[in-house]
Amino acid sequence: MIRANSHFEKLKSSYLFRKIADRVKAFQEQRPEVRLIRLGIGDVTQPLPEACLDAFHKAVEEMGHVSTFRGYGPAEGYEFLRQAIAENDYRAYGADIGPDEIFVSDGSKGDCGNFQELFARDIVVGIPDPVYPVYLDSNVMAGRTGSFVDSAYQGVVYLPCSPETGFVPRPPELPVDLVYLCSPNNPTGTILGRNDLTAWVDWAKENKALILFDAAYAAFVRKKGLPRSIFEIDGAREVAVEFRSFSKTAGFTGTRCAFTVVPKDCRVFDDAGNLQPLYPLWYRRQTTKFNGVSYPVQRAAEATYSPEGQRQIDTIIEGYLKNADEICKTMKALGYEVAGGKHSPYVWVDAGMDDWAFFDLLLEKAGVVFTPGSGFGSKGAGYVRISAFGSSNGVVEAMTRIQQHILLSKSILPGEQPQ
Ligand code: PLP
């Protein structure tokens, strides 16, 4: 008798974005005249930079000729792309990472979800709360947790990200073997600074633990001196793996390209208690279950590092950050506590009420869609995530509508500041 993986039954039933889509659909059926503005799902809206598009076209053309055609590529990605990544994303920032430590992939979601396969079932996992749900759910599916009881999976060490912690996770008191960190964080938009990351690296060394560092939004860190990569921190090569993606950097959400860095110095214990390098495990995993990213996509990704590509990306990111700034300013002026939005496309707003109630309110009164924070973890309850990935006009209009509604509902005359 064929039986299902019973660990899937532990997963919380409703996937956040499905629930949002259902509510939005029901609302639109009732009120078809309302033009919705969606600042919910974290997908980009700007198209691929022209430099990427040109490289993409050229590479597609190469695939149509015997002399330039390419079949299967290396499972870890073409050398030209890994060289460009090592040079531009790491060595240019003083991080000692070589092309032979990089694995190109078709997305960080898969990499973040799959990496846990390399570890024993009975390790203890530490996960920020709230955070991108893939880390937790992939460990639940793998049977590394108990059941979901009182808003938490048994056996998981949650790392609270609340006003008390500055909305960033701090090293835990309890023993933990594997920690996921996400900076800039989805959904809170907060980042781990140099001191925060140094504390985490020191903690990992002391505790013989490993950090899986998700930097999918690294391109939004614009201020000099703020780390984009954990490998800018001394000693991180021994205790960290990093996930990066071209999705939010250069509009590759539909094109699909990302990479994972596994330093050769990073080691884990085998059953006999001896240290073994992690790199060959991920290499083995990838060559068994993954056959590489298409050549044209890798050429398009390589073009993100050209001078034109960099200029075009800067313009796009600056545009999104301007949207984030507009959102922060409006929500603060309306009296809301706000985090994130500075080095991130996400603004994290204390709704001052139940987050689904706030979601419904703004959907009905302003026709604006946000993401309720409780979908990212129990500490997200009472917060909403506002995404800056919309068009500039859409963001301005959404903020105007919210302002009008909130001011009206508080019976405050325009011009007066709410308390
Ligand atoms: N990591 C984080 C924190 C994300 O928010 C996302 C996507 O929203 C991803 C990874 C997935 O990126 P990709 O498009 O490369 O799969």
C-alpha cells in the first residue's frame, strides 16, 4: 500500500498567498468596480534590464547554430558566471570567495528548501520569527519537527524578531545546530549590521553550528560599510553558507537564476564525530538531482555585472527604494510604528489591531492589498508587510487612498496630524 509522507500533515493547512488570493477574489466578485492596488505579494514589476535582455537574445541565437549550440552545462553553472559573481559580489567587497565555491541554480527558493537534506534528521534548527516560510516548512516536510501546537512546531527553536530585539534575530540561549538568517529580512525589511553578523559568526563557532544566510535582497543594501554578504565577516567561511538570487536584484523572478555559496572551509561532523567538508555533499546533491540552468539565462545573469547592467539595476532598485520611502513616510505620518524599508523593499507596519482585520479593512475601504504578518510566523501577528515592488504611481495612489480612509475614519481634518 502506497503511503504518503505523514510529515506533510503537520504543515499548517492554508498557504498565505492562497488565502489572500481567495479573499481578494471574493471581494472583487462583490465589488468589481474597485481598481485594486496590490502591495502584497513580493514579486517585482519592472522588466529585465536592457543589458540582460540583449545578452539573453544573443545567447538564444547561439543555441540555434551547430557551431555555438550548447547542450547540458556544468551542474554547478558556467565558469563565466561563477567568475563574475566571485569578482563582483564578493572580492569587490573584500570577501574571499572563489568561483569554485559557487553553485548556480534556478532559484533561491529551491536552494533554501533543499539545503536541509544535507543534515541529520535529529539536529536542532533555529528559525527567526517572522521570516520567509520556506525554511520552516522544508524542515517540517523532512520530519525534523514535531506537531504544530500553540502556534509553534515542537522541537524548533524560534528566534523572535520583535520591537525588543530591533526586529532582528539574536543568538539563542538554547542549543541549536543549524540557523537560518535572512538579511535584509523578508518580511520585516530589517537588516543585520556588521556587529550583529559578527555576533552570529562567533556564536556559530563557539556552538559548532552552521548558519544558512539568505541574502536574496542584498542588492537593496546601498549604504557603504553595511554588509551585503556574511562572508564580509571574518571567520564566516568556516560556519556559513549563503543564498543569493537575481530575482529581486534584476527582475529574474520569471527568468529564474540564483546561486549558493558553499566555502571549502565549511565543515560538518560525520556520525563518528569527525569534521567533513560540506562542499562535496552539496555537489553530490546537485549533480544527482539538478541539471543546471539554461545557457541563455546564465548569460543574461552575467550581464547584470556589466557597467550598463549595473547602471540599469541601480535605477530600478533606487525606484523601488523610493517607493519604500514613500510608504514609510505615509504610514509614520498616520501614526503607525514602522520598521524596514531602508535597505529593503519591505515595510513592516504595526497595524495596532489583528493583522487580518487590518487587511480586510484596507481591502474594503481603500482597495489596497497588503500581506498579513501572521502568515510569516506567530510574532508577525498584528503586523502587515507592505511591498515596495509596485509601480511608483501605484504606490503613491495607494498611500493617498489609505491616508484618506484613515483620516476619515479617525475624523481628523486634512492637515492635522493624528496622534
Ligand atoms: N529568499 C527570500 C527571503 C525570498 O523572499 C525569496 C522570494 O521571495 C526567495 C528567497 C526566492 O527567490 P527565488 O526567486 O530566487 O527563488
